[in-house]
Amino acid sequence: MLAANGAWDDAASRAYYAVFHAISALHFSQGNTFSSHAQSIGRFNRDFVRTGIFPIEFTAILTRLFEDRQSGDYDLSGLVSAEEANRNVKDARRMLEAIERYIQSQTQTG
């Protein structure tokens, strides 16, 4: 909705936070919590990407989402373009769906 209304910075920020909270839920489902974004992202990459649970490209997507969120939230000039915001929303949706499927598979088998 934000991207559809031209709020590119806000759309980029929300895309990142949606994925960040999904990753936090993923960690929580494993009995882990972290006090910083960097810790949470680092452990996601270590425990879930490097092990092959999620594709390696999720590391690059998450890095880009974080960087665009930083620009969208803190740069006064509004540096996130329409193309970038739409790409972020699409990639965030893809990551959210994959994380949701994984958590559901773990709760069904665990």
C-alpha cells in the first residue's frame, strides 16, 4: 500500500522490518533472542542460510533491505526510488513466505 501510494522510503522501511520480525520469530522458535539487528541478521545467516535451509541470495536481499531501510528512515533526501521500493516489497514478501513455510513445517514435525 505504501509503495502503491508513492511512499517509497516508508515502503522500504516496512519491507525490512517485516523480514526482521519474521527472522526474530524464526530465532524465537529455536529458543533464541538477540538484542541487536546485527546479531539477529548474523545468526540468521549462520544458522539458516549457510546451512542451506534458505537460499544464499537471502543474505544479499536482507543486506539490501537493511541498507534501504537506513536510507529511508534516516536520509532526509528520500533516496529510495520507486523501483527499489517495489523490489524490496517483492523480495520481502518472498522471504516472509519462505520463513513462514519453514516455521510451519517445524511446528508440524516438532
